[in-house]
Amino acid sequence: MAKKIIFLLLILLVFTATIFAQGENLTIKVAVMGPGDELYFWWGHIALIIEDSARGTSEFYDYGLFSFDNENFYYNFAFGRLLYSCGVSPAEWNIHQYISTNRDITIYTLDIPPEKKIEVKEFADFNVRPENRDYFYHHFKDNCSTRIRDIVDLITDGQFYRQYGNAHGSFTFRQQVRRHTWFSPAGDWFLSFLMGQGIDTPITVWEEMFLPAEVGKRMDEFWYTDSNNVRRKLVSSAETVYKAKNRPAVLDVPRIQWNRELIFSLALSLVFGFFIFLQIKKIRAGFMLFGISACLCSLFLGLAGLLIFFMGLFTNHDYSYHNMNMIFCTPLLLAAVPYSIRYALTKDNDKRITYDALIRIIWLLSVIGILISMILKLLPWFYQKNLTDQMLMLPIALVFAFNPVGLREFAQKYLKKEKV
């Protein structure tokens, strides 16, 4: 009996030593890539690297794979059902690709026990199996970055979450997004315009790690206690593999944008004012240019309004819900498009007054909507940070709603009272 016990213990010892040796062969790293040129790369990327010295391999586990060639890709994207995948490929090839596209690359080597290295390897291999690799992507809650964050939490037996899960973040989701989009005024405005007030609530440091750079920063400062009760720094080394050249930096603090949008809108309104001056001088081109301007503004903002109504009411893009921009930027603006064209082309003054009246009414509703949305924010239930959108639309809406040309004729035709 004693011999059997000794034999079993020897087998267990050999098995444990084998597992330990396997773990010693592994090196676990996290690669954080900076922003790229394409819109979907503006917030950077992150991946897991597992090196096996025994096999001579270095594998790149990527949780952010998608393809425009996927079945019904654009349809699913429009409705917020974007399917992403996990995949594995040679690390060296991937790093070369990121260098060739001029993106920052920092690689963090993790100091973790051999048994945890094995656990990470098994977990990553499980993820890339065909039956497990696909998942529905969410910009803030489930993406390549949150997946790596969760693996770090697995490595530390939940200590990563315990430290950061309830810690107050520095910024909201919207502010974190705008730290990365400031260099493109049009893109910055449009992305923020589409997102509702749900992304303006305070978030935790844990939630801020939807951004790859935030995961890298938090890993680098993190200490944990291993299974042997030894205090360890998670990152043993951080290597800057490549530094991007001439690429816009990510801001430390999001930039205030509403003043720039207001200046742009006022400048555009001055151009419209020149067209109004031409109308006052009875110059035909003034009516045409003003009508075309009203048409283009109504078309652009009407389509933008149609998009936020679609995203907010008919899709799974939950970050676009409860968008206060719906109050003043509505699809109704599209109704001003045909009237604006007719205003530009007609030579009949009476018809022009009629078209002018209809354009005024439609844009006046936008002016009223902007004012209502400002007043509503005095209440605690309405807190969307959309001053940028309000300042962009208000001067333009005022010009089209209160164009002084024909205002007297408009009043005489539509507002005068019947004489008793």
C-alpha cells in the first residue's frame, strides 16, 4: 500500500513538474497599437501575444477581426449587429503590418506564474475555436480592448477588477471618444452628434478600458498578489517597438469644440447674409444662391436628423438612444428642400413669398427646438453634452427662419388681421 502511495505521489510530482516546465516555456505579452488612418482605427488596437520557447512560436491573438465581405455586413452594421471574431496568426507578421502603417506599438511583458501562463494559453486557444470565435461587437462594452482587460482580470483572479471596477474614471465615454477625434472637425462633430446622453454619465476606470491605451496604462501601474501570497508587479517590462511619425497625438484632456462650431456656423451665416444683401438689391443671383444654400443645409441636416431617428429608434446601437438632438434636428427639415429649390428658381414674387413662408416655418421649428433643448437641461433628467450641435445649428436656423428679405410681404400675406 505504501509503495502505491509513493508511486502515485511520484506520478503527481512528475505531472506537476511537466506542467510547470510547460508554463516556464511560455511568455505572455500584450501589444498595444496606437491610432491608425481609417476611422475604425482612430482609437487604437490591442492584442495578446503568447511566445513558446520550446516550440519556437510567437502567436498573436487578435480579438478585433472583421471583414467587409462578411454576409450582410453593411445591413448588420446599420442595425448594430456587427459580428467580430477572435483569431490567431504569427506575431512577427502582425507587428510588421502595424509598423508599415505608421502606428505606435508598445509591448508589455507580464510577470505571472507558470500555471497562469498555461491558463491564459488554454483560454486563448478556446476563444479562437470556430465555434467560439465570433461575438457581437459593442463599441464600449465588448470589443478587442475589453476582452484583453478581462483576460488580465482572469490572470489576477479578479484583483484587476477589484481595483478598478469601482474607481472613478477621469472622463465620460463621450470625452474619451473626443480625445481621439479632435483632429477631424467633421468626424468629431458627426460621431458626437449621433450619440445620445447615455454616454455622458460618469464611468469607472474599468469602463474606460474600452480603449486599448487605457488597458496598457493600467496594467503598467498594477500590482497583484499571486497564489503564493507574493506581491508582484504585473508588467515586468514595457518595450516601445515603434513610434508613429507625424500622426496627430491623442489629447490628454478633450478639447472644447462648441466655440469652433459656433465660429464656423457664424461664418457660414455671414455668407448667407451676403446673399440676403443681394436680394435686398433685387439681384436675381441673390435669390438663387440663398435658395440653393437653404436647400443644401436642409438636405444635410435633414438627412442627419433622419439618421439619428433611425439609430435611436430602430437599431441596437444603444449608445445612440435618448438623443436630445432629435428635438431640433429632425427629418422634417427635408421638407424644406423642394421649397428651397422652387424659391431659387421661381420668378413669380407671390410664389416666392409662399415658398419663403414654408421654409421659415420649418426652420423656425428648429430654432424653437434648440431653445427647448437648452431649457430642458436645467432639469436633472436631461444632461446631454450637445452644446456643439446646438451652436452649429442655431445661427443657420435663425438666418433661414428670420430672413429679412420678404419678411414684410410675408407678414402682410399671412399675418395681417382682417379689418373690421
